[in-house]
Amino acid sequence: MRYAIRDPQGAIVSLHREPVPGAEPVPVQHPDVQAFLETEGRRSFAQMDADLVRVLEDLIDALIRRNVLRSFLTMLGIVIG
């Protein structure tokens, strides 16, 4: 079972493994799910996960450079070397 978010025309625009607000449960074998996976091209979930990790790394680096993350961790009592 997957959870799909649809656009106003009813096409799936995102597919999730876990329930998310606004998503409806759909079986993996559903034609709309298969069509979505085909239109997403050859990008696998692993590739999309890797892209997300890179974005998170960039965000964390930016927060560290601006001392936002360091200040927050210091406030929590965590010391960074």
C-alpha cells in the first residue's frame, strides 16, 4: 500500500510509503500508481533519497556557517569541537 497526493485533475503528484496529510491509500498495482512511477522516469526511490540527503547536507552546512545550529546546540548544552 502506498499513499498518493493528487492534483486537482486527479493525477498523482507524489507517492509516499507512510500516511501523510492529504494523501489517499492506493495499492501499488493501481494503474494510477504504475503510471506515476513510469512518468517519474528511471529515477528510483534510492536516487530521490540520495538527492534529499544532499539537500539536507547543504542546509546543515549553511546553518553551521551562520552559527544558527551551533547556537542551538550550545543552548541545549551540546558542545561542538
